[in-house]
Amino acid sequence: MTQRKRIVAGNWKMNGNLALVEAFSSAIQPAQFPQVEVVVFPPFPLIAQVAKTGIATGSQTVSEQDAGAFTGEVEAKLVAELGASYSLIGHSERRTLFNESDELLVSKFVKAQEAGLTPILCVGETESERESGQTETVISRQVKAVIEELGVATLKDSVIAYEPVWAIGTGKTASPEQAQQVHKFIRDLVAQFDTEIAATLPILYGGSVNEQNSDLLFAQPDIDGGLIGGASLKPDSFKQICESAVGNV
Ligand code: PGA
């Protein structure tokens, strides 16, 4: 039994609309999932709508800038004002499609925390990195970028999501053992800097999680919940995934 916070987060990516928010608010009441924080990450314009449903919400990224002449960007403080309490930072699609570097992500991480949002730092290796035995090197670099720049204490109010890039949207989930191995590696890495923070840091698994595989994944000792993409667009599937997190508290 762990005292770590359990989180099931749905990353809608560039999907969803007002009707989907409606469908979620009918299907999911946070009180149904005691001891589990259910969070939905919709596109920016829907954050306020999700917040009104009582489901916790967050943004998929934030700007590394404060308000100003940055057309198209969204400031972390505004995200918080709309009722969000989290922000994803460094999702692999941001890293690859939008060229977000570790250095830039540290700036975004800071802006999220300054605005009172809990950052969920996403890390993970590509298929070729895994095949060439680089998994731990890559993850270590991504996590240490934040620790070395901001200090380990910054992870006290944060979450890490391990998402192997080869498992995102592919239907190829990491096996519970593979995922557990990397989660333990992340926890041990953080423990080299601070054992208490490592022990309480929620580490989520993401990458083709669905209602069939969530139970076994969430049963692993170092997996504290999930970051769900595709299955988070289906209220019934997402609800079942939340239920499996309750079962594994
Ligand atoms: P997936 O996406 O569940 O569709 O694989 C996960 C994510 O990108 O966060």
C-alpha cells in the first residue's frame, strides 16, 4: 500500500468539443473514484467548460513566456484562472512535432509551477532508442534536465509520466514488467537526490492504456496511475480505467 497520490489523466490532444465535455460530465463524477484524482486535459478552449463539471483539468502545454506579444500562445496564469490545476509538460508530441527541447521544457515547467499548476513532466524513449539500449540514458537526461536546473525540491509538487514513444497511439503497450522496470528506474534516480521526494512522487504510465490492460499496469508497485490518450475520448472506457485505479489503491 502506497500513500502516493493516484492519478488517472486523459489527454484529449487536438480532439473533443463541447459535446464530449457534456458526455464526460454525465458519465464521470469524481466522487465515484475515491482516492483517485481524475484529470482531463482538453484543448485550451475547453478548459473552463471541463472545470465547471467538477472534474479536475489541465492544459496540454503552457507558454514559457509571461503574457505579451506572442500570438497564438497561452499563458500558464490564464490556464490557472480558468480553473485548471495541472499542465502536461514535454509530451512526446510537443518534443518531436514542435521541437521542444529539454531546456525549453524547464522554462515551461517553471511557468506552470509559478501559476500554481502541477506540472506533469512526460518522459520516454523512442523505439530505436530502446532497441539500442538507450532507454535509461534518455530518461535520465529528461528527468535530470529539470532536477539539475531547478533543484530536486521542485519535484515535490510535480508528477512524472513515463510514456514510451513507441507505445503512444500504436496499440503496443509496454508490458507491466517493462513499465515497472522504468518506473523503478525513475524513482531510484530521483532518490539519488532526495529519498523522501522519490517515495511520494506519483509516476504515471502512458502509451496505449485501455480498459483491458489498465488493471495489470496499475497493480505494479511503482505505477501510480495513467496518462491516457485514445481511450480517454470514450467516456465509458475512461471510466473503467478510473475504476481499475480505485481497485489498485
Ligand atoms: P495513447 O496516448 O493512450 O493514445 O497511446 C497516450 C498519450 O499520448 O498521452
